[in-house]
Amino acid sequence: MAHLNNKNQLIGSLGNLVFKIVKGKMVIQTKPERKNIKQTKHTKSAASDFGSSSHITKKINSGMQEFVQNYHSSDMHNRLRTKILRAMRFQSALPLGRKNLWDGTPKLLEGFEFNTASKYNEFSELNLINWQVDEQHRIGFQQQRFIPKKHLHWLPFTGQVEVCYWLSAFRKSDYKPYQQELFKLEVRPNYTEVPLQTFQSNPFPVNSLVIISAGLLYYKEDPVLGKLLLNGKTCHPVRIVKVIKL
């Protein structure tokens, strides 16, 4: 349906015509006839991979929402799908149309920011080291010692920060999320130094893709209401820091 925008310019479609603004000028085009559009084997295969990436994105998103809490950028889903599609295709021996994340390069998801308005790497300088997976498929890692006032960004009125690590396992066969675990460390601004921390998960099932994300939860302390979360759409730093295949 065609309509006037806030500059009184006609945009949209009317019958077989499409109205759009390109570099400030009105452009009118006719809609292509579907019967004249022919998909090649290549484009059909590419579309199949795109559909698979959309399916995987929905599964991963559902496995992360308890941690991300919808406090992500509006374009998060599209950015994550693009990242997943790239990871499916990179260094994968499978033919086009049969790509999947497991046989691609899932490590390419590392560094993904869920909220571009508050990127985790701009709020935290914490380092994770000594990643290990033992025979029982438990994931272990360490957080290096740090000084809260120096290595964390503090929002105004913050009385406490929770440094969180969210481990979410996705099943290889269909990427359904089926096991999660949260590590949480409470930090206050008057702490002189936080010593080296060691974390070890419970055993994860074999044939799992485990995505580990780091995030910060900010709280202020109200004398009446108690501890209040300051995070929201404009500030919720969460980042994928590690992807492990078991």
C-alpha cells in the first residue's frame, strides 16, 4: 500500500507500481512478475542454507533469552543470523544447501555483542584464561584477578555489579537448548582487588554446542525497595566469549 511519509513523499506500492526514495529522488518501478523469476539450483541451495541459519538463530536466541532478557539491540536477530550463516559456510566441506553450524566454524560467533548500544568489551576489561574440558565434559576456566574501579565501567548510583557467565548447551541434531548454567560473582566498587576466580561447570551432554556468554548486571540499593536492577534496553552489556563443541 502506498502512503505519504513525513516529507509528503509517496512511498510503497500501488497496483503494479512501486514508489521509493533513492538519494532524495522519487523512483517508480514496476513489480517483477513472479512467473518470470526462475530460481537456479545455486539460488535454491543458498536459500535452503539461509532458512537453516534462521532456524538455528531462533533456537540460540531462545536459549539465551533468560540471560539477555530482551535487552538487546533491535537488529540483534538479523546480526546473529548473518554471523551464524557465515559460520556455517566458513571452512565447511558440505555442499551448498546442506551447510550447518556444527560442521562449519562455530567459533566465529565469539565476540558477538547482543546490545550494540552497550558493548561488553567497552564495559569490562576482565580476562578469561585456562579453558579446559575434562573427561566428564565439564567446562572449566579462570577469571584473572582485577581491580573493580579500574577494570569495570560503573554506572551512576551503582552499588553492586554482578559479573555473570552464562553457559548454554544446544543439541547437535536440532540446536534445541537443553542445558544451561550460570556463574555469578558479586562485586562492589570499594573492593580493593578481586582475586583469581576458578569456575567449573556440571557435565554437559556429548554432541553439544556450548555457547558461553559474559555479561554485567548493575544494581543500586534503595533504602525502601532494596536492590534495583539498572540494566535495560539502553544498557545491557552481554557478549559471546567462547563456543565449544563437545
